[in-house]
Amino acid sequence: MDVVPEKAFIELPGAKRLLIIPAAGREGVITVLGYKNDGVYYGSDALQFDQYSGKLLHRRNDSEKNKGEKLIEMNYDIHIINILNVINIYFISNNFLRYSALYYTAFIQLYLIRYL
């Protein structure tokens, strides 16, 4: 497990940050997602390492994903209006109701699902 981050940065030289998902169970693999952009969660390259030896088993680049997979990855960034990767106080203050409505609608949906 200690060598995985070092190997991941070697395999993904353009990655600015890594998400390391530990192996689940004895036969699981360590999954590493390398993100190229700060502040967004889409566009990651995935690596899978053996949990015992640290050997690279599989690599999947973002360019190999189809449009549906890319849209699913963008879901969180779209929801929090981070898809443009720009924090603009003017935009947030002028569109406060529209911006905050996402959270209210999510709360209402969760309430309806739970109690209806």
C-alpha cells in the first residue's frame, strides 16, 4: 500500500491529486483515481493495483470512457455548479435563489422518497 501513491504519480504525471480506494476483502484491488483538474471530480484516469505486491494490474484513461460514463462522472460537479471550475462571488450572489434551490429540491426529494 505504501508504494501505490508513488507508482500512481509515475503512471499519471498530469494528475494534480489522487483518490486512493483501499481493497475490499482479501481478493480486492486498490483503485487509484488521478484527477487532472483542481476542484472538479470528472475526467479521472483509473489505475488498479494488487494490494499485496503493489503491481499495476489495469489502467483506464478518461479518453476511453464513453459519453454516458463521462456524464455520470460530471453529475456532482453539475449539481454544485462547479463544472466550469470557476468560483465567482458575483455569480453566486446574483443567482442565490437559483443556486440554493438545488439543495432545497434535493431535500424535498429525499423527504418525499422517505415518507411517501
